Amino acid sequence: MLGDEHAIVQAVCLHHGPYEVVITPDLGGYLDLATLYRTLVKELAAGADRDRLSVMVKDGDWVFGSTLVDNALTAIGLTAGQLPTRLFSVRRSSRTLGRSCPSP
């Protein structure tokens, strides 16, 4: 919800349940969108080369977060056919995919 002097962001965390953040000029408020923004930029850049098939490989915990990225990509004008192809890993280890892959 957006007002003249505030914004209210409501969401549901899969681990902690529903939450709400009120952002105002006086009281502040904080939303950490760094990971989402970084992912959006990486996926947009990967898809810029239309002569190659780019596949984004992500840990399984990004399954639901990818919906947010898709919504952001369509908000800036991409169509469903232009959204990146993603492959999600499902592993029993607690190590992240990025830490478990060998360096090039």
C-alpha cells in the first residue's frame, strides 16, 4: 500500500510467516533488496545475448525467489518467452551451489 508519506510492504516469509514493513521519511524502515536486485541484473545481462542459450543454475531455495525476479523482469518489459531458463539443484548438503562448484 502506498500513501503520500509512507509505503507499507506486506509479505510472507517461508520460515517466519507473514510480516509487514512501514517505510516513512521520519521513522525509516528497511527492506534488503540487494540479493534480489543483484540477481535481476545478472539474469538480465545473461539474457542480453540472444544468440546464446543462457541457463541460470540456482540452489533449490531460489525456487520461490525466482518468481519475484520474473515479476521484476516482466515489469521492465520482458515477455514470458524472454525470461531466463533456470535449473534448480536439489541436494542434501547444506553447502551452497556457489561454494561447492570448482573455480574455473
